[in-house]
Amino acid sequence: MKAETGHNKNVTNFETLIIVCQGFGANYNPSNPSIMIPFLMNQHTDAKAAVQEVKVTETPFNSIEGERKTLFKPLKPTATKVINALKAAGAPATVIADAETINRKIQGKRADNTIKEVPEGEEAKDKISVSQQGFDMQIDHLEKLIELVHHEPKYAPNEEPVKVTTLADYKIALETINTAFKTAYVPYKIALQARDVKLYTSNTGVVDTAQTVKNYVKSVFGATSPQYRQISALLFRKI
């Protein structure tokens, strides 16, 4: 949330910068067209729209992301129940061993039952390129577990949650929500990229343009002038 506030702050400070420069009247007369008032106003309009588009696309994305987390939550305990049902059915030791191997992968554990370590910050790199792989693989592991118990003649539980048909339906539901997540992520990702271009591209983004404006005002009025002091405190940060 702090980052999003920072993006908004850059845009609102840019608007303030423009208003102050307009107040300088004819004394604000740069030769650089990229910091002339009309250009700055257009740049602010584009940047504001880009930040708003992120908000618009983020809402459905967050909704789907929450639904996916909820739907995946029972996967690990369900897989464990399948293992226990397999054992209770008297399945061969080799089948149980194969099932336990699959279950360890679903649980995110190594063969020695220790939890896999995820490097700090790994999850934050990119939700679809990093964490998404985990959801795809969990579906794949569940599919393998279903195939294994489906072909085991002794596996015929009466309990609905661990029946093969119920597990198959659950897998389809996971695939459906996972696809919906990917679909919702595309416009959100595009909006994020567009916002970053408008705000943070070197030389032409809002942040660098604001610094150019500050440099111009300082050169015209002086570093200790009241004109420069009006804008020197406006902060612009690349996030």
C-alpha cells in the first residue's frame, strides 16, 4: 500500500509543481519544449490516467486472487486424507510410497519432511512468474495423485471428499480458478507497466521531468529564491 501511495504522491506533487510554475507567469519561459506548461499538463493527465488504470484492473485481480487462495486451501489436508484412505484400504506398499512422494510435493516438503525454503523476496519478484508456478505444479501433483488412486483396485472409499470423482471435480475447479487468475492478471500487469513508463522512464517520465523543471526554476530564480523554495520541497521518487 505504501508503494501505491508513493505513485499517487508523485502524480499529485507533479500537479502542484505545474500549478506553481503557472503562477510564475511570463517568468516561466523555458526553451525546452518538454517542460513547457502545455506539455507538463498533458503529461500529468496521462500519468494520472495510468495510475487510475492500475486501480481499476487491480480490483478484479485481487478478487480472483483471493478466491484462488480459498479454493486451494483444502488441497493439502485433502491430499493427506487420500494417503490415509489408501493405507486404510490395504493398498500395496509400493503404491503407498508413490502416493506419499506425490503428497510431499503437494505439502511443499522434502523427502526428510522439512519445509522447502523459499529465498527471501522470491515471492515478490512477479506473482505470475514465481508463485504461479507453484499453483500450476500443485494441480499437476494432484492430477498424478488422482491417477494413482484411480488405478488402485483397493481404493474405493465411502467418504465423499476422497472419492476419485470428487477429487477429479476439485481438480477441474482448481484449473478453472487458476485460468481466471491468469486472465485477470494480464490487464493488471499491462496497467502496471504503462504506469511505470509514464512515471519512471528515464528523462521522459514524471519523476525525471519534475527534476528538470526544478533545475530550470533554480537557474532562472536562484537556489535561495522564494520561487525555488515553493517547489524544492516537492518530493518525487522512483518506486
